[in-house]
Amino acid sequence: MMIYQVGLARETQSTGLTPVAGPKLTQVSPEQLPDKGVGGSDDLPSGTCQKKVCKRDQNPEDMEEEALKDYKKMQDDLNHVLDESTRKLSESISEHSLSEKRKGIEYLKNRLTGLKPEVLLDPIYIGLFGSTGAGKSTLLNTIIDKNYFLPVSGNKACTSCVVQVNTSHSKQHEAKIHLLTDEEWKDELKDLVALASPDEDEDSTERKEALLKICTIYGTKAESKTYEELCRMKPIVQIPNSRCITLRETKGEDLSEKMSPYIRIQSIHSGARAETSNEDQRTRLWPLVKNVEVTIPSLQVLPAGVVFVDIPGMGDFNSKRDAMWKKNINRCSVIWVISSIERIQGSSTHEMLLKEGTKAFQCGMCRDMSLVVTKSDQMNLNEYQRERNTYNINEHDAILERNETVKQDKKEMMKNNLKKKLPSNSEVLHKADLVYTVSAWEYWNGKVLNKEETEIPKLRKYIQTFYAAQKRNKLKDHATEAFVIFSLIQSLQSNQDAQHQHVKASCLKALVKQKIIDLEKGIKECFQPIEQPLKEGVEQAKQLYKENIQKILFREQGYQGFHRTLKAVCLKNGVYVSRVFLRIDINESLAQPIYEKIDLCFGDVFRIQMGNSSTLKACLDSFKDTMQQQLQQAMAEYPTADIECKLKFLQQETEFIIREAEKFILQKKGEIYHSLTTSIQKDLLPYYEDAARQGGFQAYKRMQTILSDGVKSEVEKGMFEKAQENMRYHFQELKVEIIRKMETDFSDMLSLVFYTWDQRNSKLPGLQNEFLFIRSIQQKLHSAGDA
């Protein structure tokens, strides 16, 4: 018998595994491979030692890059073996007539298929989240080492939509400009027409912006048209049927020039006009741009698989773009809240942005957050010297001193705000670098600060370290899971005594059933602590609703231009993003007192990424540990030659089932968190619709009255109590789904392990070669993790 060989050569910078080309692998006899236990490193090929020796003279960045190359090679080898194995299992399904046997093979095939994703290509999203003009695009250009690649313009707001930047192995620079679908545009157009209708406040910003968008697409004659008339009009701009424009260039600067008109903000403040000439079709498509995906060649300074998301402002008027704004924040593993040095010292906008970003901890995928202060080289030295009463300090030292002060002040501010939302032992509260002070200008010009002092290299190093750790651990987990599954496949052939196997399976199923009942009780207890804060929050919301709605409807600085803005809020069911008044969300403002009461408790239940301190995570882990112990005791009562590999499989699959449950919980937690605002929005919908229909003289006053009276009426009818019940319902549904999933998954697992495989009629495919090869990959990854 021949098996796959583990190569020893280092010249090709391989992982120590002979390169795989197509379906063929180099083969050797099994006795040539050492026979060590799982996870040991003594049985690794001798080439690994050569590799470690040559690393002594390398700097950390080169070692990081080389490690990622090694992981890529190991991933390719692992995926090739898994492909071959799933192919063999698929072919063997047709050989079995009994549904139980076919189901068992299908289980194994699906598990191996699930271990084949491109681990190193599975992106890690880093969101640059900040108000317009904060320098996000300039920072991103500097991080990717491409000055002026994304459009920048001094202190003006430049980026109009979400821009995603990732790398590929292609030498081409590519941009895909995704446009709103016809249905999405008509949905926005209806609201734009309502905002643009002749009424009081003729000079309002919202009306001018609405007219600008309409006339840009349909021409200046469209200004007085109704919605129905506009739908019948032919746009003056050429809109591709695919609703996607693809640009490709070899040089980055050429792509930058071509895609800039689609990304730049066009507004009345930037002097944009609704041109009717054919001068620039690209510029006139801007109202339809939904988002832009940019792909650039691989970078030396950053690993492949990192995706940057430039997230402008506080959302968008268009429902689809606003939903994408939220989606992009929630899918980011890391969020950088961006604010310039001058704004952070004299404005609270960054605190509002941090508040929005913190929501990603509660209902998104966020693992880490930092405040990144841009333009940190800007300083009036004379003013600084007078303020500090220190006249002998030079510009270089003054900048560094001021930046360090900003870091300490804002770090304390961030911690205080995060403590209100997150449990005290959350990792983000204890990390060393919560605040970075960066300077793109000095990075490129170096007149006052050196590159290290600009902290751009520091941010890059953070990205490299975070990425490498995530990928190594995930690849190691995949290899270990594959090894245990292959071990089980090797042992299943020994399941000969049908009665003995049935007794074992029945015993374990009864045990699992009881433990799942205990888990259900544990989950119910886990959700119980949120009851009291939820109840207190409802009472607080009932006391404060008048004050909270008045803050929105009756503005201290007058109503100039706000009439149109309020109409836009009503058209968008209580949520609107204004260039002047920022993000307005009536539903969330009314629910805020409840969130302030439940946030800490909600964080304890779900925690960041289901972290180890999560109450729900602790509940699931306790169930997992108990299950694994009970399985071990039960298996010991029925000793067989293959008990060790069966037990490892049962324990691993228990881990897998729990992990899948955690993924399901992460998908649902955002829905649970937003269930309060969703319920409130539903109750207030008739009042939003009524207020949006108001026009003519005193329309603003009538809208105020409709909304004030409507909120009062719904509160008296129990609006907050209904929101409370809605959240309780979502918690209950989550518990039911977890238990249902557990019952199904454990039943399938036990049926597979203890099914009788008759050698004559239901032989499994031989996968010993693959088993030995997977073992070698797993051992190398364990060794890499220990190095």
C-alpha cells in the first residue's frame, strides 16, 4: 500500500509538504512515516528544523509573511485531500441501499466539505467609520501605500458611499460600481418627490438636495414633475442594464481617475449642478451609486484577505444604502472610529460615532475597536507654547507631547463610555492601544515626524498580527477536526455486533436527552437576569418619552430647514440621515432609556463574539463539558479496541455542535437587540405616514402635532410594554431553536458512530492514505503554533 508523502525540501518555501499539482500526490510506503500520537511535534519532517534555523536572521515582518505562505501551502494540501476524500465518499453512497447507511456517509461527506473553505481567503473586515471629511480615505490610501488613490480633497467631505478595498493576485486594478436597482431607485424617488414639492421653507437644504438628485437623472425639466410622470420619463443618463459598471486599469492612478466621479460627494455644498450636457456621464450617475468594490494587486505591507471598508457619515437617505451602512458596520471584525485632531478637541461628533460603533459589539461581529485620530501633525506651535507656558519646546516635541495627551484623554473617555455598554472584563477595555494618533501627511513627506512617529506602521503591524493569529488558529482547528473524522472512518469498519452497537446508542441517546433538558433550563436561567432591567427600562421610557420626542420635534436652534428634514424622517418611517442634522432616529430615541438599562445585561448574555465570559457561552460550555464527561464515562462501560477514536469523535462533534449553535446565536442576537425599535416603529407607522402627507401652510406644526399626539396615544396603549414582549418573544424563540438543533444534531451523530457496517454489503471507502497525510499536516500546524 502507498500513501501520500510529506516532503522535506525547503527551497520551494513549502510547508514541508510535497507540492500538490492536480489529483496526483507523491507516494511512499506507510512504514516510512513515523507513528506518533495526535498533536505531537517529534514526528515532523527534518525539513522543519532547517526552516527554523534560517528564520533567526529574519525580521518579524518577513517571518510573518513567510508564515502566511506556509499556511497557504498547508491549506492547499488540506483542501486537496479533503476534495479527494469527499469524492470517494460521494461515489460510495450509490453502493448502499439502506437509508441509514446513506445518511451516515452523507454526514461524513458534509462534515469534510464544511472543512474546505479557503481559510486564508475568508476575509477579515476592518471598518473605517467616521463623519465626512475626517480623513478616512487619506488614512486608507496611506495604509495601503497608495497616496491619492481614493479621492481626497483637503477638509471637504469626499466619499459619498461605502467603498470596499481588497487585494487579489491579479496585476489589474479593478473597481465595480454597483448601482441601485430600478425598484430601489423608484423607492427613493418617491420620497425625493415628496421632499421637493413646493412648500414653505423653499430654501431648505433637504429640498435642494432632492431636486439636485432628480434633475441629475432626468434633467432640469423634471423639477416640477410628479412621481408618476418621472417614472414614465427616460433618464438623461445612460444606465447599464446590469446595474454594475466595471473599470479595469493596469496602473492605480489611471483607475483612481476613472472611479473618482462615482465616489466623490456631489451636493449643493460642493457646487454640484444638474448638468444636461454630455460632458461627463460618470458624474451624473452619482445619485444611483449604491456602493463601490475596489480590488488592487497584492500588497507588500499587508496580508491578502484583509478587506477595508470606508464607511462614510451616519447612514444614508436611501433605505438600501442605509441598510448596507448598518450591514458593513456589523460585519467588521475591527472598527476604527476616525476623527481629525481639530475635531476631536472641539467637537463631540466622535463620541456619537463611538456610540454607533459600540452597537456592533452588541449586534454585530466586532471583536475590537479603536479611535484613530488623523492629521495629528497639525499644530499652531505659538498657540501651544502660550497655552502650556513653555516656549522652549520645538514643533516635533510639541506634536508628540500633544498627541500623547490626546491619547490619554480619549482613552479614558472611551473606557468610560464602553463601560456603560460592555461588561468590565471585556478585552477591549483592557488593551494597551485604544487610541492612535496618525499623520498621513508626515508619513509621505517626513518634514517633522519620522514614519514610526506617524503610527501608520503601528496600525499595519496590528493588522498583520491580528490577521495571522486568526488564520493560524482557524486552519489548525480545521486540520484537527479533519484528523478526528478520518480516525473515526478508520474505526467504523469494526462496528460488527449490531445488538451491542444498538445498546450503546440507546444508552447514550437517553443520556443526551436528559442533558438537553438540563440545558433548556440553563438557557432560561441565563435570560432571566435581563427581565428586571427590561422592566425598569420600560418604566423609564414611559417617563421620558415626552422629553425625548420634543428634543427631535422642537429644536432649540430654530426650525430653519428642519420642516423638510422632519418630512424626510416620516417618509423613512422615523429614521433619516441629514447632511445638516445628522442621523435622526425617533424609534431609537424613544427606546434609548430601555437600552440604557439592558445594555450591560445584554452584553453579559451574548458578549463580544460569544466570548468566554458570556453568560450564554458559559451555559453552553458547561453543557459541553458535562456532555463530554458523561460520554467518556458511558463509553468506558462498553470498552472496545476503537474506543479512543470514537470518544475523540464524540467529543469533537460535541464541540462542533456547540460551535454551530453559537454561530446561530450570533446571527440572531442583532435581531433580538433591535426588536425594541422594530416594535416601536411598527406601532408608530400610521403616524409617520399621516405626517408625511402634510403639506402647505403650517405643515410643520401639523407634523409636530401628529407625531406628538401619536406617540402619546401609543404609549397609553402600551407601546413600550409591547416592545418588551417582543424582545421576550425573540429570546424564547432563540431558546426553542437552540434546543431543537441540539436534539437533531446529537441524534444524527450517535446514529453514525454506532451504526453497524457490514463488511460484505456496506464497506466504507478506504481513506487510510488520506488519514496519514492529514495527520502530518495537523502535526506541522501544532508545531507552528508552539513556535
